Amino acid sequence: MPAANQASWLRPFVFAILVCLAVTGFARLGLVLWLGERVRDTGGVGFILLQGLRFDLVSLGYLLAIPAALTPIANSIPALRATWLGAIKWYLVVLVGLFGFMEVVTPPFIQEYDMRPNYLFVEYLKYPKEVVSMLWVGYKPELLAAAVLVPALIWPVLLGLKRQVSQVRPTRPLLGLPFAFAALLLCLMVARSTLDHRPVNASTVAFSSDTLVNSLPLNSLYSTANAIYEKRHEEAGFPYGEVPAADAIAAVRADMHLPPAAFIDSDIPTLHLQADTAWKGPPKNLVILVEESLGAEFVGALGGLPLTPNLDRLRNEGIWFENLYATGTRSARGLEAIVAGFPPSTSQSVLKLGRAQSNFFTIGQYLRRAGYETSFIYGGEAQFDNMRRFFANNGFDTVIDKHDFEHPGFVGSWGVADGDVFARAHAYYQSRPDDHPFLSVLFTTSNHSPWEFPDDKIELYEQPEATVHNAVKYADFAIGEFIKRAKQSAYWNNTVFLIVSDHNSRVFGADLVPIERFHIPGLILGGGIEPQHWDRVASQIDLLPTLLSLIGVHGKHPAPGLDLTRPDINRLPGRAIMQYGDIQAYRQDDLVVIQRRDKPAEMFRFVDGLYQPVSQHTDLLEHAKAVAAWPSIAYREQEYRLP
């Protein structure tokens, strides 16, 4: 039998490889052209295309190693041959379809998240009802494109593979094992793609300061599969460098600017006694209103669009934050910082992590011990992002979600409209006894894609109706109506209100960490709150201790944020910590340390929204690395709790 016939089992694999390379190559070229200015700024067009071919082969090496190794063996056994070749044909059809589907959905994902598909792409599949509703309402063109383009790709591929399989000739039994070994070795070498100590990975192509551009050499099937694989880090995260636990604790304590004697429990290293520096009377109620995706670019008072007239007006009636920064880009990350005062880490938010599902410090746990009635009120389904479990297990007596609303006026893809949520909360607060203080965390949904809200409530900013700008304007309208009702209530004078965003709307840009896209509004209102504008750099993790002081509750807790009412606060540097995927920014006034996985840390000066080069200060670089290490250590060792 001719040698060509003995190698004919390769025909379907070669055909599928060429199709996959064509699909990913053309898709990558399209992304390069679409993102032309950002790509040109990095000077990396050739690098992207060449490394893209490399990573497409890496992906195929992993995905074809086992099938390719088994095929010559099965092809040499008459009883298995036909069945195996049929299975290989369908495996390759599915493989090509997956590559094609992932590339088709990549542009809308980039528009939403400014990066290739990653773990977010599969994480929300746990909530099919919300996802299907959101996709159908907000992404019909993209769904139509996927429904047309993917079958249009699969059908000719299926016909081509049928032809290739029909031309496969039996393999001689003596050649089955040698061919199998050679195929496995070749695939693994291609998948490894280097003779270095470590195989190539996503950091290999991180050649610029633009996170999105760095992801272009990857294909979207690789980026998503890699994110799922790296999920193994979710419990403890990964460090930006080796940091002894003692050094991490010392760094976090240093950021708290307290004397060594203030730390009172070696088993809970950040446990300290916080005094009530702002209010000395009876404890006040506390309402924390967490607004979905309300970025500074939408807030007129922060230099954004004129979409928040109520918030702009109310800022002169309370404590207004000029330079408040979110810790991350997800709701769970924002809630982690606001409700638990916990800094961001390289793992998922603690809302989702196993060891944080009981006895993990939150403001709810703390105030319930102080005699408060505690509640969490959400317009959507509280099991989303594991919120119900986390809050119920960590100090919140009552959890109210969309299922507890009777005849709400408007329900969108993500839940009950903000106005209905606030009306329900207002009625609930009015029913509370005057002699029993309460804490309530409200979390809204209206300003979430696909931006659905009730008609005839606002004058639209633009057409069509379902846009983020109109949704923000409705969210602001709902805030204004809620505060108006609260001011007329009996609970207003004895309640402190915080209005704050969970995160910015969309974080994107050419910078490794686009700091301005972490800028969010924050406003503290209520009876007895003196109007002030605070312009120091502050983090979401500073809100919890600040609120405790403003409501007049003092005691021991482990939250590492700063009480911004402290008499010495103006002598202390402003600090914010921002997690952007696997990159962290540690900001101290105008100095910023950028830390990347498997890359050396870098320092910049951040002035007028721009990064400027600055001489590298080793002490601050090491300090930032130690601060970044602490959350994972505290979580793993269960050191973030009340005694």
C-alpha cells in the first residue's frame, strides 16, 4: 500500500485545521481593522497576526492531541474503523463550529467589556433566564448574526469532512502505535510552542499597555478556555510575587495609619477599635443605596454628561466624594468592598467563595451585634452572584428580591425597576419601630443592559429609548423621588443614606488599568449630615468605617479602610486599589503602581487622567505587592471576621 495511503488518516485533521486557521485568522484581521487606532498606537499589527497564528496552532494542538493520537490505532482495527471515523468527523465539525461561534460573538463582548471573551462569558450561564431575556431584548442583531453565520460555516465544513473521511484508507496494524506516538508528540509540541521552561500562555503576548490589544493574538475559544482553566485560582487567587504573610499584614496595617497598640488580636491581624469620631448621639439608621453601573462619565457634577440632575443637586446637601474609586468592574466586587469593606484580590469576589459563606465580616454582621435590624433589598433574583447566601449567612436578617414584590409597576430582564424597589424600601422603613435602629442595603437593576425602564417617567436624552444614557437618567429620577419621600418621613432625621455605584458602566481603554473608568459618584445624606465636598482620593473600602462613624457606632472590627471623618485624615495620603482582570492598580495620591501577573511591577504618576513616567520607588513597589497579597491570605486563613 502506498505511503500516502498510510497517512490518509490525517486528511480530515488537516482539512479542519486549515478551516479553523482561516476562521480565526480572518476574524483577528477584522478585529485589527475595527480597532485600528488602538492597534496602530501599539505598533503591533505584525506581532498580533504572527502570534495569532501561533496561538491558533497552540489551541488546535491541545484540542486535537488525543483524537489525533487515537485515530491511527482505531483506523487499524476493522471493527472500530467506521465508527471512529464517524465520531472524528462530528468532533471536527463541532470544533470548527465552536471556533466560528466564539469569533462571531467576540465583537459584542468587546463592546460590552473591552476584552475578548473570558470567564464572564460562561459565568452568567448559571442564570439562563436573565441571560436569555437580556440577549433577546438587547442583542437581537448579534443573535441573528450567530444564527446565520455559524450554520453557514458548519454546513460546507460537514460536506468537506465527509469527503475527506471517505478517502481515509485503513492503517497497517504495525504502523498504528508509531503514528499515534508521533501525532501525540507533534500536537503537544505545537501546544507547548516553546522549548523554554514554561509553555506559552496569555502573558506571552502581553506586549503593550492596552489590555484589549494584548488579547488580540489569542482566539476567543482559547481566551475563554484559559479563563476556565485558571478558575483553579478562585479560592486563593495568585500572588504578584512571593510575600510572607507577616509582610502583607504589616503593609495593610501601615495603610490603616494606626499605632501598633491599636491592633488587639493576633488571630485577626487587622482587628482594631474604631471610635465614633463624627456622631456621639444615639445610633442612627443606615441605608446604603448601591446603584448599578453609575460611572462618573454620566454624572454632571463629576464632569460627565447632564444625566443626573437630582444627584447633582443633592450633592450640595451632603458629603460629596469628588475622587471615589471602585475596586473592580463587577457588581459582586463592588458589594464586597461596600458591604464587607474587603479589598480586591486576584480571585473572585468573596461573595462567591466557599470560606466566606459564614462568619465573614460584613457591616450587617457588625450592626446586628449592635442591635440593628438588617436587610438586603434587590430588584432582581437574589441568588444571582450568590448574594442571597452570602448576605443571609453573614449578618442580614431579611433578604427581599423580585419574588417578594406584589404587582410591581415594571419588570425588566434583570428585575423590578428602581422606582418600585425604592417604593418597597420606603414602605418597609416606615414600618420599622422608632426605638430599633435598622441597616438596609438596596441594590438596583434598571441601569443594566439592555436598559429597560418604565415609560413616561423621564424626558428621554436620546433615541431610541433603550440606551444607557436614558437608563441613567431614569435611575437618577428614581433616586430623586426616593429621597424626596424619605425627607418627608419620620425616619429621615435619624438615618444616614449612602448613594454609591457598584462599579463604572464599562471599563475600557488603552491603559493597563484605565483609572478614570473606575471613577464613581458617592454621596452621604441624611439628618445631621453637614454639606461637604471631599476631594481626596478614596476607595469603596473606606466607606464602611466612615459610615460607622457617621451613625455613631463604635467597636472592634477588622475592616482595613480609612474612616474619612478622622481628625488627622488630611495629613494622610489618599489611597485606592483597583482590580482589572488579573491586573491591579495601587494608587497613593498621584502615584500608581501597576502589577501584572508574571510581569515586574511598574510605577507611574497619574495626572489629569494620564499616566506619566516616574522614577521607580522600590519601597512603594514592594508595599503595593504586599497589600495585594493580603486579601488572599486573610481569606485563606479565615482572618477576616469578628472575634
